[in-house]
Amino acid sequence: MKILALDTATKRLTLAVSDGTKSGEFNLEVGRKLSGLLELIIKRVVEAAGLDLKSIDYFAVGLGPGSFTGMRIGLACVKGLAWALNKPVVGVSTLDILAQNVKDEGKQIIPAVDAKRDLIYCSVYKISNGKCRRIRPYMLVNLKEFLKIAGRQSVILGDAIGIYKESFLKNIEGVKLLEKELWWPRAHNLITLCLDRIKEKKISNTFNIKPIYLYPKECQIKNI
Amino acid sequence: MRLITDSPKETTGIGKKIGRKLKPGDIICLFGDLGSGKTVLAKGIAVGLGVDRKKVISPSFVLMRQHLSGSIPLYHFDLYRLKSCEDILAIGYEDYLFAQGVSVIEWADRLKYLLPKQFLKIELRVAGASRRTLEFIPEGERYKELAKELL
């Protein structure tokens, strides 16, 4: 089964292709140039793997939460490809992908992504019997709320560490903060999750896939 | 600090002065009714940054225009058509702020909760057929300095 997977919801673009036996991954901090570069990078990576875009069976994409512009660029690109080639899409939350970077059994795993304006995108996961499960909703919280969510000995990863490191160390007993290399989602993990979703028949298409938009609670009251 | 201008040209002139002093990451929020001179002032700021005057037109319809021809990138927002802060977040507003460019935001009253912590607020008011008052209200150290330089 051939899969093209990408996530553009964080500062670092991650993209991978797999033909079922071998896979290749590409990671790059692209910033504002993402929209212009994404197509080129897809083409290069697919070609380097000796594949043809037309032969891809599934397109997997990270759905955020994260940068609104970033996740929409990735999603729009995947939607376009899947529509043109008439192929299914598998969407996975960026936080789910991020949680895959951790292997610690039994501990609270908390991916924490900087959402700017002193807010954090996060959720909580636990691995039992080798399977990583999400045990809280996707949330957008401030530091105080985050500290309430994070229990003792939590394992935290993500670029929120770059901002709140001191506070996490001071306020969360026995916390383990992962190193910077593990702060970003990796597309090879998205491929693994995509295969799970295919088995569970959780498959979408160009028209029904949606990013995960989280709004701060102060924003949820509509002004007329 | 308040300035009075007697023509669009004078308003543009003040904008130019502001534009020359701006640094990457600076945020200027413009408040004022229709016809109070927000776009005229924004045009001046753009010219001060080295952008061609003719290229700067109101972004009411497209929400944001990006000008990359000046000394620093300029992100010129117009939030008139956006009524809720969810809409403002949805256009990716925050991805531009605090970045390598200068942000000039018309109809910044729409931001409410999304107003940044530090910025230069300029309130424009109609005081006659071609007379406008410009009130400068700096929020934060950087903008107090900037306002001082402009005096």
C-alpha cells in the first residue's frame, strides 16, 4: 500500500512516502515559504522514492490543532491531490502524531504546542499494552490550566517547552521534558497511524475532511 | 499626544515619518470611522518604508495586503468586514504578527480580545472637511519610545 503523509501544522514541515516496504521522510523548518515550497517538496520526495503520485493509494494529513495558515496549506494541498487522483484521505490530529514520539509505558504523555498569546495546544495520552491512547480532548489552555492538567511524572514534548520550561520544571513533580529533536511531529509516525485508521475504516475524502480549529474561550462569543 | 492635520497630504506626511522609524515586529493599530484617514495614514507609513505609493490601496475586500518591496515587509490589514474574533483568527492574522514584518491594522477595534499586549494605537477623528486629529496612545515601552521619537 502506498501512502503519502504530511503535517504542516507546526513550524516544521514533515512529509513521508511509503510503498509498504520502504519509506522516506523529509523534515524542514520552512516558515512563510511553505505554500510555495510544498508542491515542489512533494514532487521531489515522491520521485526520490521512485514512486509516481498517481500510484499513491492514500493521502494522510495532520489536522492540527496548530497554525491556522499552516494546517490549511497542508490540508488544501492534500485535498487537491486526493480530488484530482480520486483517492481517499486519512486525517490524524497533529497532537496524536506528536504523542507517537514517546515510548514510555504507563505515563501521562502530553504533547504541548505553542499557540502564541500565552496559550498552549495540548492533549493527554497513555500507552498501555503497547498502544497509545488519547485520554483527554484536544485543548487550548493557558499555563495555569495546563499545570492543572499535567499530573506528576508527566512526559511533555513540543515547542511549548521552549517557552514554559522553567515553569514546567518548577510546578510539575517528576516531570520529564523531552529534548528539542522530539518537539515536532514526524510523518513516518503519521503513516503508522494512517495504517491503523485504514484498519479501523476511519477514512475520509476531499469533501468531508476538516482541520481541528480550537478557539480561545474569550473568542467563542459571537459579536454581532 | 495629539496631532492635527489639514489635508490628506499632511496625514500621509505623518505616516511617512512613522514608517521610517519602524522595526520588524512593530504593530500599529488604527482606530477611526469611515473617512477618518486610516488608509491615507497607512499609505504614508508604507511610503516611509519604501513601498511605492500607488501600490498601497485599501485591503477592505481582501482583508490583508502584503508589501515586500520596502525596507521591511509590510502587512496591511483591514478588519472592517470581520465581525468576530474567530473570523480574525481564521484568516491567520496571528501568523503575521511578531514576525519579520511591520503590521498596520485598520479597524483594530475589531480585535478586542486579540489586541496584542504592546502596540502603537492611533485614533483618527474627523474634525472638519479636511481636518483630522490623530491621537497617539502607545502601549508598552517600545511604543512609548517610538511615540517620543515622533514628537
